[in-house]
Amino acid sequence: MSPASPGQPRPRVGAGERGLVPNPSGPKGNLWAELREEEPGPLPGSAGLHSLLPGLVPPYVPWNLHEPERGKFDFSGNLDMEAFVLLAAEMGLWVILRPGPYICSEIDLGGLPSWLLQDSGMRLRTTYKGFTEAVDLYFDHLMARVVPLQYKHGGPIIAVQVENEYGSYNKDPAYMPYIKKALEDRGIVELLLTSDNKDGLQKGVLDGALATINLQSQHELQLLTNFLVSVQRVQPRMVMEYWTGWFDSWGGPHNILDSSEVLKTVSAILDAGSSINLYMFHGGTNFGFINGAMHFHEYKSDVTSYDYDAVLTEAGDYTAKYFKLRDFFGSLSGARSPLPHCHLLPKIAYEPVRPNLYLSLWDALQHMEEPVSSEKPVNMENLPVNDGNGQSFGYTLYETTIASSGVLSGLVRDRGQGYTRLRILVENRGRVNYGDNIDDQRKGLIGNIYLNDAPLKKFRIYSLDMRKSFFQRWHVACVCLPGTMCPVGWEKGVVFINGQNLGRYWNIGPQETLYLPGAWLDQGINQVIVFEERMAGPAIQFTETPHLGRSQYLD
């Protein structure tokens, strides 16, 4: 199916995507590609869209995953941006690309690579030379792949977004014109867009780019639409992000939005003559350590699940929102029968698995690479590891000796636990992805740590980034298993399946289970490793049903 002409003067409906990260690649390949191979009919994320053709998909592009180390680029596997865009075209979908460089998306540092923070004077999202030089190099590589996929070159990309919600940041008036020119100089010729919420729309307007809005309520719709009409007159209107739910933070409730409220707001947006992108249409997962955080009055890190109470769940299952929107879109298109939908992949609750080998972190240290020796503590990003790029994710262990007891003091980001001899295990729980303080997101021990007001010296520092190679240094037990994992009885840690990081668990909730993709499982023997910080449980359990916590309706 080929997309219809982009000149059609009617509202368009889009399916929100965080980018290429929610659906992981596994032994069988890309999950977002497997959906097309394994299920008859349209992709779940597009099944409701074809009622208001042409459908849109607006993926973010995560810089921190595509350039994990300075100058080393990865567009393979699940990060194959070109394959993703071409698959959208195969499904009859147009693409509005959102390449950042900052994307928010509730991922670590809003998608910016942590190695940028090695520069003590770094000013992210400005025309600071150290930042623009890095952006220029990244855009050189990214846009060379994007340009041939534009509509004018026969591809499905009909528009490109300039940065993301910059109006609510707005620290450098020269920055947005710089990003716009950086795109155009590298061959971007399609429609340029900006995207802002109610806090930043007035300051986010950019000459030569169509302003779009992000919102959740009908009240916001009226206010923001009035502003767009005042500055853009008769130009097309678009809600770039209509938030169909919300993300969750550790220790808080599971946020949900009533399906009837969603239907009313979607109807109001279309009645206002606006195009709409449903963010999220398909829920996702913060696999590994890629979750972000918020820090306004207090620091709150995002949970592993990015189910978002979306139209389709984290595992691609249907919801009440899906069926109501499907019927609504069908009525607008004049469909005589309900629109088709896909068969769901089965979920399986396997027998509980008991670990058959326990290994203390202290015993494991001897199997790791030599620690960094330093007179003073060094934050994660500035550790001399990973070819000089520092440590992005995971834990860092700081070790030194002390001669007496006393009171310890210092700045720890984000969570530290002290042990005898003095050992301090520090976890990066996620860098802030939205707000004014993204420059201040270095992790680990920040500056000196003091015992009775005297700075401690001579540290041994272990980088515990927990990549695949981290666990290949010793033999671990293998067990038979593969659905949704339930770490009942465990307190806080991380789960790995066949070397793939499922993400964090924490008994403070709200999330109680971890999503386990079938594509990450092998026939027969599978390897499960649990890194537990506090108290190990007796077994690992499985369930067919996710438990994301006590629900709280959004106002």
C-alpha cells in the first residue's frame, strides 16, 4: 500500500512513537519488524490509523543510542533508522521525523549522550561551541541517511521536527535558528516543524517552521489553538502530541487516563480542524538503564515500564481506548463494518525458577577489569573507561580505607549504599530528561566525600556498567524459562535474560512485573541473571498479566 498524496487537505492521524527504543532487537531480529512478519493484517500501531488516510508515524531519533561513544555511530539492528522508516512506508504510513538532537521522550538526558558532560563548562541545548561541534558531527552522519528518505526523493518522510519543546527551555535565542540551518544545510527540504507544550509555545515559535502543540486536555486545546491562529493565521494546525496517558515514577502511583476522556478530546481536536498524533499509541519499555527522570521539587526517576496507559499496551494488547478510537475513526471514514485488527501474540506464565548459583558482588570483583585508581572520587562521566568516553549507565563502586568511625558527607547521585572497608555503591537511576537542570546531571560521587569533615583520598573505582561483556567474565548458571517476570520477594535490582537487560525492579512500586519479549528467548536453555542490591528472593515467577501498580486517574 502506498501513501496517498500529501496534498490532501484533511486532518491526519498519527501513531506516537518514542523512537527506535521501545521495541528491542533480539535473537530473531527487530521486534518492530517481527510484528510485520508474524501477524496477518496491519501493524497494531497502524490498524486504527488507516481509517483516516494518510496515517502518520513520528519517531524520535535517540542520539545517545546512535553515538554511544564520541565519533562511533551505530545504526544497526534495532537502531536501523532507515529500515524503520522504510517499513513505515511499506505499511502505508507517512513519517514525521523528530531527530532532536534533544528529544525528551522520558529517556536518559532527553536522548543526549552522557559523554557531553565530560566538559565541565558544557551548556546543553545552546550554541556553546562544545555542544554545536558534537551536534554537527552527529547530524553529518544522521542526515546523510535521512535525506534520501524524504518525499521529494521518493521516500515517506514528509516533515522534520526542529529540536523538541525548546520554548519551555529557551536559554539561547540563537539555538533554534542554528538547528534549523543545520538541517537545511545537510539537505533537509521537507516541511519543518516545532513542537511545544503550554509552558513553551509562545517562546517556541520559529520563523520558517510550522508551530505544533502538545497537550492532554480540551482546555489546553482551546488556549493553544487560539494562539496558533493568532500567529499562523490560516496555516495547518496540528497537535503533535496528544498525551493518551502518562509515565510513572518509582514510589508513585500508576497513572491512567479514562478512555471516554480520550475519545472526547480526540473528537474535539479533529472538530477543531487539527491533525493529531496520539502519544503514545503503542506503549513501550525502558529496557536496560535508558529511563529518564524528573527533578523539580524532588528527584523522581521513571519506572522501567513505559506502558503509558497507551492505546495499545506495552506488550501490544488492545485496550478500551483502542476499540473506542477504532469505532470513532471508522465512523468518520464511513466504514460499513468494524476496522480489522490483528491477532494478539500469546502470553505464557511459566513455572517459577529458583536460582542455583549466588555470587556476592565482592567475590565478583576479582573477575572484573582493574579498577581506576584516583586520589579523589571521579564522577561516572569522567572515568577513564570506554576509550575515554566515561561511563553512561549502571553502577559505580567507590572503595577506600578509613582509620576511624565517624560521619560521612558528600554529594551522591543518585543512590548510594555504604559498606565496610569503605565501599560506596552508587547507582545512576536516570538522568533528568526535562527541565532547566539538564546541565547538572553528572552521576556518581560528585566532588570530595568527607569523614568528619576531612576529605577521603586514594580511591579504587569500579565501573559496573553491566553491558553484555560485564557478565562474560565468569561462569553463571543457566535455567530453562521464558512472558512477564514477577520479582516477588526481591527488593531492588536489575534482571538480564540471555544478556539482554530487561530493566530495573524495585519493591516500592508502582511497577511489580517486567515485560519479557519472546524474541529475547531461545528454544530450550535460557540464562537468567539477577543483580539484587539488598535481599534476594527465593524464586523468579512469571505471569500472563502485567502488574503496573495502583491506578490513579489523571485530572
